Amino acid sequence: MTAEGEGAGMAPAAVEALRERARRDVEDGILPSCQIALAVDGRVALFETFGRDRRDPRYQVYSVTKALVAGAVWILLGEGRLATDTRVAEVIPGFGTNGKDAVRVEHLLTHGPVPGVAPRLGAGHALRVPPTSAHWVLAELIDRAGATDHRRYVAERVMEPLGLARLRLGVPRGSRGTSWRPSRSARSTRRPCGSWSGSTRAS
């Protein structure tokens, strides 16, 4: 724990529970390493790494970047370049196959069911946007609506204004040696969520 963590106004029991959970997950092999940070009033009060000695690596954070991609889309929404009811196929013509012509920007952001395509899939079924691939489509929308590569757009419009200089979409070739890729525990049974060609029975 950093020195700033002492007397920083945090609840000691809650902080220790967080540290113990991180330590246990690393020791049990659920995570190869874990890094936690807490800030109070703009100051870092806790910064600790479990499982490794170094404190300056790049972690592959996967779904954490969904908020950054969504933030870029919100900027495009605010500028009028996209709308929540914009049909994806209007911007990406090749996307509208297998019932996906009804998918709108809102469906990608919420991973929700897409109305109006159930008759094509069969009674009691609905096309649902899979969370494992929706943001790839949003990235393509940013490329086209933002008129630049989505990685550059997210960096310049979202991450740099937030001061997140080390957070990147895609690791530069020269930095790949310092990137850590979390591994899934052998005990984990979690599987990716669905596919565009499949369907989910409506509840």
C-alpha cells in the first residue's frame, strides 16, 4: 500500500477486503496478476500490484475499453454524425444480412434484442446483439462517421482529454514486450455470449 493510503479517508475494512480478494485471486490462479488503485479527492491513496514485482506494465483489459468506444460514439451522437436510431446498414451497407438490417446504434450500445426480425427467426425468438462483437461494429461506425481510424479518434477525443495517456486501443509494436495478457482459470466455465447468426428465445 502506498504511504498516501494512510489516513486518506477510506474505510480501512473495505480497503483490506479489496486487497485480500485481489491477493487471493492471484494466489488461487484465477488471475496471473492484479493491480488496484484507489483515489480520494484527486490523489492516489492506494496503488498495489499482486503477482508481479513491476508496477508499470500494460494490461490487456478487454471489455474495459467498451466504455471508451461507447464514449466516442456519444461524442458522434452529440455532434449529429450518428443517432441512436441510425440503422447500421445505412452506414455500413454490407452489414445488413441475416436479419441485421434492423440493427440500430442503440442496439449495439445496449446489447439489447432487436425488434422486428422475430418472424424471420421463428416464433418466440429475437435477434440479440452479442456483447462480444457489438463494439467491433461500433469501431467501424467510428471509422466512417468520425472520418478517421477509431483508435486515433478514441485517443484524441476520449483518452487524451481524460489524461489516460498510457491507455491504448492496440499496443504499439515497440511496447508489446511490456504487455500482460490475463489468462482464464482452468476452473472457469464462462463462454462467449452468442453470435450474430444465432437467435435468443424471447422471454
